[in-house]
Amino acid sequence: MSLSRLNTAPIELQFMATKHLGPYDLLSLSHVSTYWRAFVLSDKRWAEWFSKITNNTDDSLETVLTNSNVLDAFSKRTLVYTCIKDKCEVCGAEASQLFILHMERVCDECLETDEFAVLSLGTAAAKYDLRESELYHLIILDWVDPRRTSKRATRLVSDALAKQVAITKFGSEEALTSHLSTKRKSALSTYASKADDYRRAVSTREELQAKGDSQAAENVVLAGTGRKIPKAFPSYPGILGMQSVGKRVNRREACFKLRKLLVVGSEVVVEKGEDE
């Protein structure tokens, strides 16, 4: 049946005809017109296919997508297409993993590029002089570091997407670079001043303690603020510390391994493992 005849066919025949189409064909049909887009989006099989995909993963993909607000930002149609597409979004090579923070398939080689660097939410905000709330619209993935005794989750975001938010805020990449350079110089100067003040105060206190004048030692304060000497050395400003590569999180923590998905006719089939 040609598309022109299908357009004028009764709605019942349209439903019958499209039931023989798989995800790829339905997506192609949705680009024909606004009518067919609405028709395709109303197909209940998107939810069925999505359920089949998420129920056949080693971990709970649906839980991950729900907790990282992906289900609120993407339709099940988009998610199904992303999952069944087995090619890397960057180079086109075969890719079995889904980079959650971009919702893109990515191969091992491309995953190591700067485009897929991962930072904690606080680190990303400090690096680009943003408030954490300005990054809340991005995909945020809760991750618990298995090497730490604390089970408190670290919130992960894409470095590249956080940078785009900053570029939009400051007007251009050049403006962002200039702004950060100014902020870092100011932060470094302030930090150096606080550090010197702390060292001088501690040295003075130790000299007084060595002389046995404990009362005077207790009354030593910081010259810059007039406050008592804190227990800890001044913390390094986040906007300076973010230059360290060590602040980055292993990007594979933001990836989800998908089983191979096949489209057979109008059905999505999950390829079984060798032990199944």
C-alpha cells in the first residue's frame, strides 16, 4: 500500500498496517508529517519495547533512568531508539554501552575523549563558577563509590554539558575563559593571603607556647580577620583545584552495558547470553 493510499485509508486499516512496522520504520514514518508523527507517538508498543529492553538488562536500567531524571526528559520512543541503535554516536563503530549522562551509545575509544569526561556536581559547578542549581536540568547520575565505606551517593554530571551551560551563561567560550581566568587569579591571591596569615599566626602561637606563655598563645588571632586560628589549614579554592585530572570520576561509572538488541520484523528481540 502506498503512503498516499494509506493516508486516506480508514483509521482501522492504518492501525493494522503500522502494526507490521518495527521501531526503525515507525521512526521513518513519524518524519513524514505531523499527522503521522502523532500517530506513531500514540503507538503503545513503544512502552512495551521499552519494558522488554529494561527487563533484560543485568542491572535495573529503568531504575537508573528514573533516578537520573532521564524518563522525565526523554520519551520512551527516543529511549527505545537509543537502546536498539548499536553504533557509536561519534564514530559509527559498534558500541555496546550507553553513556547515561548524554544518553548516547559510545564505543570504548571515543569514551576516552574529553567529550565524555565525568565530574561530580559540586566539582563541575566550582570548575565553571556556577551554582549547582544551574546544572539541575542536566542528567544527574547518583553513584556510590565502592571503595569508600560511606554509602552516600555522589551526583555525577557531564563535564562537556556543564561547560555548555557556563558558555551560555557568560555569552561565549571566550567570555567564559576570560571570566574564569580573572576569578582564578583573584582566588589564588586570596588563598595565598589566607595561607600566609595562617602560617604566621600558627608560628606566633608556637613561639609563645615554647616560652611557656600559654595565655598569650591562646589569644593569638588571624591578622586578616581578627578571628581565632582555625583547626584546619585554609581549604584550596574549588575553582583552582578543579584543574587536577584526579578530580574527575571514572567515566565508565556513567555507562550502562546493554545486551545486543535485534529488530526482527515488528518486534524487538533481546539476544540471549551464551549461558542462557
